[in-house]
Amino acid sequence: MGHVAHRLYSTASKTAISTAHLTQFPPKEAIVRQAGKVVFDAQSWAALQPPPPSALTAFSHRIGLGSIITSPDTVRRACTHKSFVNLHTKYYPSSPPPPTNADLVALGNSLMGLFASEYLHASYPHLPTRVLKAAVSAHVGPLTCASVAQEMGATPLLRWHRQPSTPTSPPLLHSDALASIPRALTALVYQERSLSTARKFAHSFFLARHVDLRTMLKFRDPKRALMETVAKFGRERPKSRLLKETGRFSNSPIFVVGIYSGADKLGEGFGSSLKMAEYRAAEDSLHRLYLTRTPPDLLQLPSSTFDLQGNIYKSGPVADYTPGILGEAEILYASSGRSGIIAPKRPSIEVLAGRKADV
């Protein structure tokens, strides 16, 4: 099959709409005149057609919301981006515009931000602010929402219209419109049931995903950051110790260095030189601090208190809830050297090569 034929069949498969319910085909509204010729704009006409109710019902059951969202019209609204109104008004100026998910997206975005922020902050209480914001975006950001919508099978149900960039707004891409569907669904679950049900929905599709937070922690000078962190917590000054080595006088030596604060080992690293091993050991020590995670059985979320019934301003028996310990703010010498603080020249961490220091 040639390239042209392949593109033709591919486009036809994407715009395939059943015409069994039409009394006349092609319909009058799909016929346009271009340069004095009558042309049937099949792609625009197919984009204007609503998805069948059976596909909407199957979609709601596929994502586990069949008992919560029972009306196909509600699902259709959640899959209709606000940009679709412009296309609909162009071809059907006398018809009322279809309902869109604009207000649902605003509510769902706020709810997902709340769920992700409280979950990550309760799970990693020592996470720096910049990394916390990046982790929230990684869990519930636009790219993740678009990916989740594709996994749900919502791509054929999306109704939208591409818009070019303007001096005040960027262009609207397919991924941007697709990302609105999971946000609208979160708002619908919250509207139809409760906050706890919406939180479970967000945890199932978004917060249960694994995101490597270690790659988000980057330090220009981890040794200095470690020294200031240890001093902030009132611990002994960190010292580096050579734990193992091999091939010191060969072309490929390997050194293993550990960093200790008193009798406590903070981190460990390896490298082809003592300086590289010490650098990695200091970075590992900071990762162990910032990525300290609360055990799942001890994790309690602040929004769980919203599920309580009754007057919250009156004293009385409430569910067992213990506020989590707020993590220490990150040191002034921030990650990647973006703090703008000019620090004095640092003293080097002691490297005890070839011998072990007495603790």
C-alpha cells in the first residue's frame, strides 16, 4: 500500500461515522462551496457529530464510574472541550451551543491539586518546595492527564477544535484538550458523590503511579548543602571515610566513601576518584533525608477530616486523626544553586583515605 493510500485509509478510519440515522447523505450542512465547486467536508462534519450513547456508557463502565455517572449526556459534556463551541457555532449558528466541561475542568483541577499536594507533603514531609511543586505537576499535570485520558480510551470521545496561538494565549493542542477529560471526571465524581470518593478516584488513576523523585533533586554542591543541613539539625560535622577501594594504581580504580555524623552513617557513594565518591556520598545523604517517606499505615491526609458528619465547630467525638509532622524547610543553600545567596568559601569535608577515624 502506497503512502497516499495509507493516509487516505487512516483518515477515513478516524472520521468514520455511522450514517444509518441520516435521511440524506451527504447532509446539507456538510456541503460547502470552495472556488465555485461543491465540496463535502467529511472531516469537519465528522468532528461535529456527537459520539453514540453506547460508546459513552461503555466508557463510564470501563473506568469504574458506571454506577456514579449514569447519564450519557453527562459523559458527553465531560468530553466536550470549550473550544468546540466555536466550531459548532460556525456550522450551526441558529442552534444552542452544546454544554462544555469548562467549569468542571476548573473544579477538577483544584481538587486534583489538593489531593496531590496533601498526599505528597504527608508522604515526604522533608521534600523541598521546588521539588514538591514539580512532583505535583508530574502526578496531575497536563501531560499526565492527557496520558491517563488515552489509557482510559477517551480519545475517540473528545470533541474539540484546534485554535492557533494569539498574543495573549498559546495554541490549543490535542493533548491540552484531552487533558480536560480526567479533570472534568474528577469534578463529576465530587459533585455526584463526595470528596472522599473523588479522592479515591484521583488516587487510583494518578497518585498510585510511580514517579522517580530522586531525579528531581539536583544540587550544585551537595557537600556544602550537607554541611549546612547537618548544622541546621544540630548534629556533628560530617566526615568522609574511605570504606573500600580497589585498583588505586590501575587505570580503573574504584573507591567507596561513606559520610558519617558521629556514629551515624548518612550516605554512601562510589566513584573512580575520592572526590567523585565523596560527591556521590553527600548527594546520597541528602536524598536519604529529603526522600524520607511516611509509612503507608501511618499516613493520614488532612482532607479525610472533611468526611466527618455534624458541626465541626462544636466539641465532640471525632474520627481518630493525628496531624502529620511538618517537615523542616529546606536549607537556604537551595538545590541547583537557585537561591541567589552568595555563600562564603566552604571548608572541605575531611577525607580519611587509607585509615578510619575514631568516632
